[in-house]
Amino acid sequence: MTTGDSADMSIRAVVVDDEPSAREVVRSFAERGGVVEIVAEATNGDEAIERVREHRPDLVFLDVQMPDRDGFGVIEALRDDLPPGIIFVTAHDQYALRAFEVRALDYLLKPFGYTRFHEAVSRAARRLAGEQALDMRRTLRTLVDAQRGRHDQAATLVEAPPMDRIGVRRGTRTILVELDDIDWIEAADDYSRLHVGEDSHLLSARMHDLERRLPDSFFRAHRSTIVRLDRVIELRRDAGGGGVAILRDGVRLRVARGRWEDLERALGLAGEGGVS
């Protein structure tokens, strides 16, 4: 980490998360901001310990819940090797107070946007540069604001008019994806992945929030998938009542049992024979 003005400093960081999409979001936001350099990634607690000891980063973006060793176990195991900056990144807010007890600089609740990420990095930069002391009340207020913003964001999505295109962040770029070009959408942990032909784009939004903004040309076929109706060319129902929807490009998407009849209606099919 270079010293001086926190706005000009470079922070070396390790990202620890068992979800590939979550690591991708942090890396993308870091590239966009230009302050944080991701020097390594880890997919579990044991890897995290190895990467931190190998790279000696200034900052760790640390998930709480992981298969082998949770984030707090990583902190305990590192002991004297613990980096000066820890930012917890998790979908669970119940660990916040414990995170502050181990002197975490911030607590990012998934899914978060670039603005919230930038706030956390800026605070970390000031702390690491020694420009301000850790203030528990301010950190707790940050958590409250983040939680409030999370709920406000959901409310805004509910009230906002339907979209005709979606802006997707990739580093310093924003890619505008036309809704007409989207074939289907896949849940990716706390994010959503847009499938556009042979390309895909990771979006910092939950499926249920995104579903509220989409027009009737899209249908929630399963808790993990939203499909554009005009891409469906065939339905195959199984004995359990669910089935698959086959798209023009051959992609097969699961259709939940409770969504099958709604899908048929959305496609304009009528009667048991499915004649439109």
C-alpha cells in the first residue's frame, strides 16, 4: 500500500468467497474504482489463510459462511498474520456485531451496488492511511444505512416503471443490454446472470427484484430462472407435474410444477391439448 492521500493510494486485497459470482462482483467493482488491486482469490477458509500469508495484503474482502472454515475462523487462525483491514461480505446481517468486535472496517450486505462498495473502500483507505480512527458508532450507522438502503432499493424497484434495457457494470464500463436481446436469466447466488446469445452478464440484483421490473414478455419459470417467452419453442412435461422449456438455441430450462399451467397461459396455449 502506498502512503499519502487516501484518494491516490493503492490497496492490495484478497477476495475470499465460496461463490464465484460474488468474487466476480468484488473484482469488477475494484477494477472500476481503481483504488483496490485484487492480488488473489480464495474459495474457502483454508485457502484464505494460505493466500493471505502468501501475499500479505492490506485488505481482505471476507465472506462469513463458507464450507470448511467460516470468516471468523479465518481471522482466529491468522492471528499475527491478520491484515490491517477486513471488510466482511455476506448475505447475512446477524453477524454484524461480532464482525465489529473483531474490528472489521465495514460490513457489506449482499447484494450491494458500486456506491456502497465505494463507500466501504473509501473508509478502508482512510483507516489504512491513518487519517481516522475506527468509530464504532459510525460503523454501526453504516450498517443501519446499508440495511435501510437495501430495503429502499427493493421498494424503488417495486415502484419504478418497467425497463426496456439494463445497465451492466464491467470494470469502468457500463454495458447497455436491450431486453429484447435477453434469452433467459439465471439466479447466481445473490445476483442474477443475463444470458444474451453466447454472452452472459452478471447483474447486481436479486431475481425477485428484477422480476418486478421486467415486462410480461418474461416469465418466472422456476425460482432460479426467468425466461423470455418468445424464445420458448417446446415444452416437455414430466410425470411429477413439472418439466422443461426448450429454447430456440437448445437450452433446456426447468419449469417448476406450480408454474407449469401459468407458463402455458402466458404462452397463449389453451385446453389440455395445448392448442393455441
